[in-house]
Amino acid sequence: MEQMVPGMQEKILSGQFKVRDADMHRLARADFPDRKQIVHEILHPEDRSASQSSCSHYSGINYSALEVAVRRIQQDFDFLARLCHGGTIKGACV
């Protein structure tokens, strides 16, 4: 974000500008071409509802809660895969 908006890092760290954790995570994970749009949405949240690209009908989603849920599902899946491949449940896994 600092590269696109010089001085923004200092504004965020000093508390002059607030950025939601979910927005920073979304920016960090975004492909480079999509970052400009995300930075615009962070700087102009009033435009967010009108300009959300493919997710306009999902406004109001709690991305932090969604990330937690996905992480938990992945952990459960990993646990079951280890349990199955470890031989603890004999004959249960194909």
C-alpha cells in the first residue's frame, strides 16, 4: 500500500487513518493487478458498495469470521486425513 500511496504507512501507524485487518489481509493476498482497486476501496469506503467487483451481492460479509471458519475446516480435514492414513481407522479410508 505504501508503494501506491506514499506516506500511508505513517498515517496508519500513527492512527490518523484506520484500516480494517480484513482489508489488509485482502490486499496482501490479492494479485498485483487487483491491488489498485482494493486500495481504492480502502481509501474510499463510501464507494465500496457501488464498486465491488464480483462480490457486490455479498456486502456485509465478515471476512475475518469467514477466514476463521475456512481455517477450522482445513484443520479438521487435515486431522481426518492423518487419522485415515495413519491406520487408526482400519478399512474406513479407501
